[in-house]
Amino acid sequence: MVEIPPQLLNRWQGKIYRGVREIKGSLMVIDGIEPVGYEEIVRIMSADGVERLGRVLEAGRGFAIVQVLGEEEGLEATNVYVHFTGSTFKIKVSEDVLGRIFNGRYEPIDGLPPILSGEERDVNGSPINPYARVYPHEFIQTGISIIDVMFSLIRGQKLPIFSQSGLPHDAIAAQIARQATIPGEEEEFAIVFGGVGLRSTEAEYFIEEFRRSGALERSVVVLNLASDPPVERLLTPRIALTIAEYLAFDLNMHVLVILIDMTNYCEALREMSTARGEVPGRGGYPGYMYSDLASIYERAGIVKGRSGSITIMPILTMPGGDLRPPIPDTTGYITEGQIILSTELNAKGIYPPVDVLPSLSRLMRSGVGAGKTREDHKAVADQLYDAYARGVKARDLASIVGEVGLSQRMRRYLKFADAFEEKFINQDAYEERSIDESLDLAWEVLSLIPEDELVRIPRSLISKYHPKYRRGASREH
């Protein structure tokens, strides 16, 4: 113990240490301390009077390695005060979080005061007990045709988007945040947006999109910048999900959590693992990366006896679009499907450039159909997939033998594939389509195929929804 400034004695309860062995970047090594816990929160006061937070990365007999949260400039090893709080990172949550913007330390960056009232929650939370889970079965409308019709997002699902550098995943994330809703329950729907390791220009883009569209009123935004310490990237998704849990299970809201970019999260996890001297696993990532990601994603779901829910859409960038590296590979095992973006469609000017054939939503069939979306939804989605697969095959063949070398049937499917991309997949980033509008548009492109080849759609649905019969019915009226 050393002489402590009176103002610290009044604010910090318990032992306060002065001086540390070493400060290296954002890492601080402290000797001669009593036992502390892993991930324990640390208060740090520098000689200039600025108070910072830190988190214990490694604890041993009489020493600890602490990661400083925030700017480390101004810290001096011989003239710094340290206090171990004895608890992990906690935040206060209340209804006042809606409409707010925070950084990766849960500090307001919107010019408004911090959240001072409400319940204090540990950001680490806990995954939902499988016994308490309700199987997801309710459709969430994103307003994006290709997602709503073919890869439907279901309330309580974990559905990632796999992208790569240069693709418009930022625009897609912003569009989903603006438009996503549960039809009939719009007022009970909220968005929690977690930006992980974003460039300042990306962060400004999302803030502007939320404010300009008015979506901020029903949203909470947590933004961690690339210039912030790596440990904050590990906190950001946990802060976002802690807020989501309060909104969902205390205020009974349906919450969609968008996390972008979870690749940056995993890179920070690898960096922290290296700093602790752990044995690296595949790709240099720690062996526990699977369980760490699962501890985040498994906080999504619907709980018995609660009317609220949490749905997660993580967005990941993949080097070269390769699905085999540890991050996308691990994510695929934990989540319930994937939406993959295509560089080829993006080069054609198609937005959103969703690569249809390798994408899927594993829970889609439980949340669409009669009484949920529309009775023809499942059959239309199956027929679109079948016809587009044939069209892509025809396109590949035409690149070898030329279009004139194709049969008349194959040329029809080639024409369908082009129309499917240009009229159905393609839509403006600010265009919102209802599920009925998207299904009607799907029928328009399917009308390019002869009726006797619509083998995946029952005849009764063709007679009811095919444009030829609908136009005939409207003329009779």
C-alpha cells in the first residue's frame, strides 16, 4: 500500500496499487498484488487525472496482465494507480437505451448522458438453456425479395451473411436494419446494431443511415472502431446482446441483433490469445474459438413463457470468398444457414448480390406458408431454386458451345436466369418490398417457364397465382 490521493479513496473501495512493472502498448503488467480473477474489471488512474478501465487478460501468483480499454497515451509505469474491482464488466440497461449510440466501452457517443438508472447486467450473460427454448417458427420480413422468399429469416434464428472485401455488405446490413419487422407486430420490434472493428468512415455511414431513415428511434447502436483497443472488440457483441436480452426478455420486444464484422472479433480473439502466450490452434486462432463464438450466438432464441425474442444476423468477411478458413467454417456449424454474397453478381451491378445456389436458411420451412406468409411460399421458393440451377447450368454450357448450341428448353432457362437476377434479385438499396409483392414478382419471372415444367408447384396454386390466370380473373371482374 502507498499514499493514495484522497479523491481516489473516496471513489474506489478496497486496495489501490501504485506503479506497475511494465506498460507495453495497451498491455499493463502488475506485480505484488493479491489474487484476482480472469476478465475482472480494473480501474486505472494516470498522473494526468484521467480515469480508464481495463480488463484482466491473465492472472497468476502475485501478478496480472491487464488490457487497457481506451487510449493508453499518458500512462506512466511509475505513476499510475490501479484498483481491481472484483467483478466482470457490467452495464446498466433500461428502456432509455433505445435511440442511443455507444462506443465499445458502453460510453455514449451521441452527445447525451450515460445510462445511469436501470438494472446492472454482466455482459458475459449466458446461453439459453436448450430445455427452455421454443423452436423458431415466425417470419421476419426484411423487405429484400431474395432473402424473404428464398432464405427467410425466422424469429429466434441465427442466420449469418458471408461476404468479402468490396461487396456491399454494409449497405445490406443498413437496409435490413431500416426495414426489418414482424408483420403485424411492428411496434414491438427493435434493432440492436453492433459494429466490430469498423473504419471511421463505415461507422459514420451507419450512424447517418440510422438517423436519416428514422430507424434510430427503435434501435440501439454500439460501435467499436478499428483504432480502438482489440479487447473492446471482444466486449462489443456482448454489450449488444446484453442490451438485446433486456429488451427481449424484460420489455417483451422482438429484437434483431446485427453484428458486423465478426471476422474482426475473431482477429481480436487471436491477438488476445497470442498476448497471453496460449498455444495456437488452426490458422493461429485459439482452440476455444468455437465455444467462444457459440457463447455469443447461442444467446439468440425464444424462451418459454416470454413473449420477446432475439434473432441474430452476424456478418463476416472472408478472404477471397473462401468458406474453409476457421472463422466461416466454425460459424457455419453454430448457426442455422448462411447467405453468401457473390462477386460475379456484384460485377454485373446486381444488388443485393446474393449467391443463390450455396445459400440456405435451415429454419425457413418452419416459418413460412399458409397462415404465416402465403400458401404458395414454399413451392415458389423450391421452383425458383430448381429453375435458377438449370439456368446457371445452361449459362455455363453456353460459355463453351455458345447460345446457338443450346436446345430451345435450355435457352428458356438461360433467359429465366437472366430475368431472375435482373428483376427479382435486383432491387434498390432503399426499396422495401412486402412478402406479397416479392412473391408476386417471383411468379412474374416464373411465367417465362411453360406451366408443364413448373413441377414443384401444385396445380391448384398455379391456377390461383400464375400471372396468366390472375390477369384473366381481373379482366372478368
